[in-house]
Amino acid sequence: VTAHDLPHAPQTTDDALFQSQLVEMPRPECLRKLALARTGRVAFDMPDGPVVLPVNVRVHGIDIFLRTAAGSELAEALHDRPASFQIDQLDEYRQTGWSVLVQGTANWVTEAELPRYPSERPVPWAGGERSLNIRIRANRVSGRILVG
Amino acid sequence: VTAHDLPHAPQTTDDALFQSQLVEMPRPECLRKLALARTGRVAFDMPDGPVVLPVNVRVHGIDIFLRTAAGSELAEALHDRPASFQIDQLDEYRQTGWSVLVQGTANWVTEAELPRYPSERPVPWAGGERSLNIRIRANRVSGRILVG
């Protein structure tokens, strides 16, 4: 399966930010934005509501890779469960922007399942032991552009 | 109940972005960041994984207000259900940043339940009919700072 075979997320035709000027971002552009992303937000469901946290990532095709500490809260939350990854860029002054959302499944993966080249692997900003590799594989990719 | 009475979210002691240099953001600073926010991300649970979308908001104490169209997908998703609101600012070059997460419950509210003054009410960027006011009332507020 390639990124281009994935179904689009059903388009939200309006929301509080983007309505009359909202246009769907073409899939190649979504994938280009994702490929360039080095930070973004991972989201997962908890009883008190979704948790949304900034993370360092590397994106390889339709796979989002991140690294955390084994036994951590994040590690437990991203083990064989639905998870999403989101990036956006908003210009409050111009009232323009875009966002891309990946909805998928998070799993722990082995070194062998990581992208082949070190430059394609996630590198966290801060020090510490983060031996656990996590992959969010996309089931849906959608993007939106607010044209000013 | 005031914002300062709310329990903190349990602190994630590490994640892929912030580990050894992660510090908890003091609650007054969380609330100050929220009060100044005009955009952010709303998150809610869906069967395919959490949906995270940019929105225009106004924050009044521990209440996040946004406006959308009655009958929209967003309106249905934010009706008497858990929802979260997130803001962050990340500097990839300096590898520093902060984020604030509000976990709460979303409800439709009447005009009478909105903040008193028009300047405190949400104003979407784009035109169109958005007659439905939504409030996310915080159950938990947490923030984190990455000090470089």
C-alpha cells in the first residue's frame, strides 16, 4: 500500500476557523508537508479526553516515527492503539494557514523496522534514555488550506 | 470553582521531545498563555483515532469558546463529550518551546452563557453562518517548558 492509495478522511465542510475559504489540501502536498516535518503533535485518547503533545518525528512515506523511553506513559499510550499526528502553520496576522492530520495506529517497532538510513530516523532534542521506537502508520491523511 | 482549584494533569515524565530538560509550566503561566491564545487546536475522539483541528478561540478563565455552524461535523463532535484544547510554540532551531493542554468537556452554550463583552467572544476568521457557540470547560490544565 502506498500513501496515494489511502482513503481521504471525510472532509469537514466547516469549522470554527476555516469555512468559506477552506480548501482541501491535495494529497501530494499533504505528503510533502509531512515529509519535511521534524516536530508536530501526537494525539491519543484518554478517559479525560484526548492528550495532545509535541514530539520530534521523522516521517517516512505514511509512517511517523518517534522515540521515547520504555515504560513511560507515552510508551504505554502508543502501544497498538489508535493515534494521530498533526502539523499546522497558522498566521494570525494574515489569517491564513494550513494543517495536515494523520490518523493511524501506533505500535512499538524494532530497529529493523526503522527506515534504513540514520538520517531518516528520529533524533529527540533532549538527552536521556529513549530506546523505544514507535511508529504511527497512517490509515487516513487529510489536509486543509485557508486561503486569505 | 476557579482555575487554580483544578487538579493538574498527571505529569508525563518523559516523551519523545522533552525529557531531561522538561519542566512543568506553573499554573499561572499556563493560564496566562491560554488567556492570550486566539488560535489553537481542538481534539476529540473518533473511532479512527483522535481528530485534531485548528480553531479560533477566546479563552475566559477555564472556559475555551469557539463558534461553528449548527449541524456541522464539528458541532456534532463537540456536544456533551470529552474534548481537549492545545497550544504550543516550538523553536526547531533553538530546540526550545512550550505547550499547554486543556482537557475538558465540550458543550453547546447559549448566548447568555458567553462572556459578557463582545471583545471576549470568539470571532472566526472566515465568513459564513456560524451560529453555534461551543464551550470547552477545563477539568485539567497542564503545561510544559523545554528549557534549552
